[in-house]
Amino acid sequence: MVKLNENYQNVKDSYLFAEIARRVKVYEETHPEKAADIIRLGIGDVTLPLTKSVIEALHEAVDSQAVSETFKGYGPEQGYAFAQEAIADYYARNGVEVKATDIFISDGAKSDTGNITELFAKDNVVLVPDPVYPVYVDTNTMDGKNIIYMNGTKENDFLPMPDENVKADIIYLCSPNNPTGACYNKEQLEAWVAYALKNDAVILYDSAYEAFITDPTLPRSIYAIEGAKKCAIEFCSLSKTAGFTGTRFSYTVVPEELVFETSNGGTLSLHNMWNRRQCTKFNGTPYIIQYAGAKVFTEEGMKECQENIGYYRENARMIAETLEKKGISFTGGVNSPYIWFECPKGMESWEFFDYLLENAQVVGTPGAGFGENGKNYFRLTSFGKHEKTKEAMERFNSLF
Amino acid sequence: MVKLNENYQNVKDSYLFAEIARRVKVYEETHPEKAADIIRLGIGDVTLPLTKSVIEALHEAVDSQAVSETFKGYGPEQGYAFAQEAIADYYARNGVEVKATDIFISDGAKSDTGNITELFAKDNVVLVPDPVYPVYVDTNTMDGKNIIYMNGTKENDFLPMPDENVKADIIYLCSPNNPTGACYNKEQLEAWVAYALKNDAVILYDSAYEAFITDPTLPRSIYAIEGAKKCAIEFCSLSKTAGFTGTRFSYTVVPEELVFETSNGGTLSLHNMWNRRQCTKFNGTPYIIQYAGAKVFTEEGMKECQENIGYYRENARMIAETLEKKGISFTGGVNSPYIWFECPKGMESWEFFDYLLENAQVVGTPGAGFGENGKNYFRLTSFGKHEKTKEAMERFNSLF
């Protein structure tokens, strides 16, 4: 008889966005006159279309697939060299040296942060921040791994630091953080790298929002820290950088330096293991997407993307300004598309969700959906349209 | 200290196509005057470009991503309903009823046949045919699962049948088969479904080459067999059907009927587990690819694809005709893009590889790369150009 992976019984229902949708629907049905007023600043999806150079590149690549002479079938599972090299150049322009052959192109940071768990044995201690992007917890729960949490709180600016009394083998860090928008500085990341090197631990560094960093003193890559190539894997994506949430292009850096001992006294290379994993269970990102994705990393392509990011930054500024005026404490908004704030009047996050929906017709994300430490917090995103964000903030302003 | 997944030490190096490339390179260097004559009928990649309606649809979808009003961000992880419904219609036209909501759209049958292993506990007996597509073995080896083999031989036409003395929990079937081109008939699949139902086993049915079936009596889906929805998952792909090897669109059917008991007396639904897996570790196939992929399943789109498949079929016919004339026993060629034949003169498959390369400058795939039972067999594919295939067969004809 087939035996199923019963760890799935321990994965909590992913009810957060479903529950948000349900509550919004109930409100719309009970207040039909207000339905048109609802402004959604909850889900972290972009609203601006793809940039001009990406659209042009997509058309070019499609045309090349229409004729035998230029038609591309199976590509390298790791991604085309032209795309790997474009990314390595982008890193270099940001002052970080990454080998093109250490870059694996994929279809999503969610896929890669999930699939990477396969490379690790069951008996590891996995350290995850709370609040946190739920995928880190769910994927390790599916694997039956032992998860422990580190607290992100107002006191540490939602940037938990290593604790020598806690022995972790695998450490998830997300900076700029989803959901809190908080961003580690160089000294803080140095402390994490030192901890990982001392404990032979691996850092899984989610840097999906790096393009939102404007402060030049903040690292945009874990590899800006010396020694990180011996202890860290980095996950990046074009989802928010270039509006690729529906177009799908990500990249993961697994340095060749990541070699660890095995129980039989040998060694295994995480780079070689990930390469084997991708060659066995993946056939590469579509050629037309890679062709267009590579354009994003050129100076011209990134300039266009930064214009779009600038648009979202202006939304973040409006939200932050409103919160400041009201004396509400928050993280993010600068160097991040997310704004994370303490619910006013001591409200619990779902209570505040209902309050904001009923009184201002604004939809956000309750912090409780990201962990225990989020239960009195709320997330707004800057990915909306200017007019809608402005209107939402005017209502917020009148409400409190 | 981080503990790596040491099962990776047991995965054999994927040397098959690397070794082929190495031997061809050595030959080219030692025989530069013959290098231009080499004809490659080894790797199973298509050579015809994308069809007209797919190219048009890709351009349309790209244009829709250029403007806010039609821009698509995150889509459903399961795939867009329009694509699921197009596939369900295609099944219906082939006489099989599959619910649109049981269809999960993905980026590759390789991804899905690999990732599906996550849903099963370690302590299952996995039954795999030999010869076999190496991914089934490698992915289960990475998981540390117990793999047993069933022999595909000349005696059973490379179509192994269930053996009541063998207790398997998970069964891989690939029909039309890669590498042998052999295709199960209805009675044979009924026997497999009966075995699975009797033993509470799950069949993982790889149907990636179904569009090559011309014999109307041969099932193109495991769901043509009564009871299959209670025991089988089916994997399909547009890679060979529509030349999507570099464009990436696949679909996997996980029927809601697939419910199994857990050790604590409860039940788990494979449909719900796969849904949870995909929602947690995947963000959907790119919108533009889904939009174009859906067109393939229309009557017009499939007509164009069948014209291309017809082109490859003519290659298969030429190869089969040559083998018949020489009295060489083979499977496939009809209802399949692959032709699998016994190496002439009792040669071992790598020996024959060298012989054919040196004497006819034709590159194929040695059967040894697919398992023990392949060591005296050889695979040729019909995915080349007519002129090249014709020329290769003329040389073959003169050689033997």
C-alpha cells in the first residue's frame, strides 16, 4: 500500500489571502454601495506593466522561435550563459563579485527557496524569523524538519540577530524583509556570516527586494560580506524588480565554495548538488523569458525598471508620511516596498483589518498571517496606483 | 553543523549525453575531414520551429503585458482556468473525461515527475521499468526510496506487465515509451490498473508522447481505463506535441478521487497535497506561455501540431523501413518518435555507437544509458530534418 508523506498533515492551511478575500466579499455583499470604493493594498503584486525594453525583447525572442535557423529547443538547465553573464555584470556594477557559473536561473524565488530544502537532511535545526514569509515554514514542515523561531520585534527593529546559545544549522534571512520591510546593515550581516561560519551553518538569503534599496551603505547582496560564499546561498527575482510576477524569472547563487563534510568523512558540494537537482528535476526557464530577462540587467533595462520602482517608492513615501504624521511606529517604506506598522489603539491585526475595511474601505494584510510577533501589526504595500494610494492615505488620515 | 542529503552520493553521474558529446568531439578532432558529415539522431529534441498560431498567440500575450489594463501579475498556481479548460476539451475530443480542476499546469513533465516524489513517504517500494527514462530512478534515489526494476525485453516487446508476486507501492509507466517507443494497449493498461487498485498502489503515468499515437485502438491516456482515476496520476507535455522543449508548458492530472489512508487512520488526498505543494513551491507557468499553450489544444492549433508531428513520423517511417529491410528487430517508430533496435552483429551499445559514428558518421543513443536491459540496444529519434535522416539511413543501408 502506498504511504503518503504525512508531514503534510502538519502544514497549516494557507488561509491568509483566502480569508482576506472572504472578508472583503462579505463586506461587499453587505455594503454594496461601498464596493466600488475598496482600495487593495494587501497582496504584494505589482500593477505597472512590463517595461519597453522587456516587451521589445520578448517580441524579438518570439520571432526567433518562429524559424528553424534561430529556433531554440532544450536549453541548459542552469540557464543560458548570456543570462548568467548579464546577472554577474549586474552584481559587479553593485560592487559584488559573483561567478556567472555559480548563478542558476529559474522560474521563481518561491520555487528555489522551496526546492533547496531537498539538499538538506532531515535532522537539521532550521532557524526562521517570526514574522516571516510563510513559505520558509511550510516547505520545511512538508519535509518534517525541526523549525525554531527567532523573534523580530519592535525592540530589535524586526531584525533578529544571532544568539550564540541557539545552535542552528540552516538560517533563513530575508532582507529587505517581507513582511516587515526591515533591512539588515553591513555590521548585522557580518555578525550572521560570522555565526554561520563558526557553526558550519548555511544561510538561505532571500534578496528578492534588493532593487528597492536606495541607501548605498546597505548591502544588496549577502556576498557583500566577506566569507559569505562559504556559508550562504542567495535567492533573487525579477518579480518585483521588473514586474515579472506573471512572467517568471529568478536566479539563485550557489557558490562553489559551499562544501560540507558528510557523515562518512567525505564531502559534498552544495553547488554540485543543486546543479544535479536542477538537471534532474527542471528543464530551464523558457528561452524567450531568459532573453527578455537578460535585458533587465543591462544599464538601459535597469534604468527603466528603476523608474517603475521609483513610482512605487512614491507610494511608500505617501504611506510613511501619513503614519509619521499620526505618530504610528513602522518599519520599511524606505529601501523596501512594504510598510509594517503597529495597529493603532492596541488593536489585534484581524480586528484592525475589519476596522480599516469598514471605516476606510482599505484592504491590507494582517500581521498575524506572518507569525505570532505580527499579531498587533499590519502590512501595506506600495504596489498600487498613485491615485488609489493617495486616496487610501487621505481616508486613513481622516480616520485616526 | 549542517547535514546534507547524503542520498545524493548514490545518484549516478548523469554521463550519458555528456559521454556522447565527448566521443563525438574526439572523433571530430581526429577526423576533421568528416566533421561536417556528422548527423545527430541522438538527443530527443525537436527541430521544427513553433507553429503559426502559437507564435501569433505569444505576440498577442506579450502585447497584453505592455499595458496596465491587460497586464497580468501573479496567476493561479494551478494554471489559468482558460488553459485548464482547453486541456479538458482536448481530452474530451480524445474520448476521455478529465475535470479541468484536476489539471495542474506546470513548466515541464520532468519537473512534475520529479517533484511528485515529495508527496510519498520514504518507505514505499518504487517499481520502475528497465530500460527507463533515467529521471524516475535519479529522483527516487535522491529521496532515498527503495527502487526495484521490472524487465523490458524483446520477449515482452519492452512492455513489462504486473507480477502478483511483486508488491510495489508506486509504479512508473511511460507509454509511448522513452526510450523504446513501445506502447501499451488497452488490455495491458487494464491489467496495470487492476494491479494498482488491488494493491492500493499509485501509477505515475508519463504520457508525454501521446500525440504521436495514430492507432485509434491504443489509449492516449491512462484515464481511458476504468478505475484509473482512483490509482493514477498522468503527466503530459507540449514539448514534443508542439515543439515546446525551449518554451516550457506541461500539465499533470491529479484526480480528486486519489485518496489514501494514513497511519493514524485518517486520509490524505493526493490532489489536495499536490495543490498545496504547487501553491507553496511554484508560482505558475508564465502567463504568455499559458496563453499560447492553450491555443495548441484548439482544433486549429492541434492541426498545425499534427502537421509537424507528421513530418517527424515520416522520419520514423524512413528509419523503420531501413531496419526492416536489414532484418533488424525494433520497437517504436509507429505511435512514437523513438526507434529502439537491437545492435547488429551482437555488438554492445557503446561499441555500436563508436562503430556507427566511425563508419557512417551517425550519432544515436546507446541503450546502456537507459538500464541493464538496454545494453545491446540503440535509440534513434525521428526529430531530425528529412534530408539528414534520409542521408543517415542511406549510409546505414550501405554499411550493413
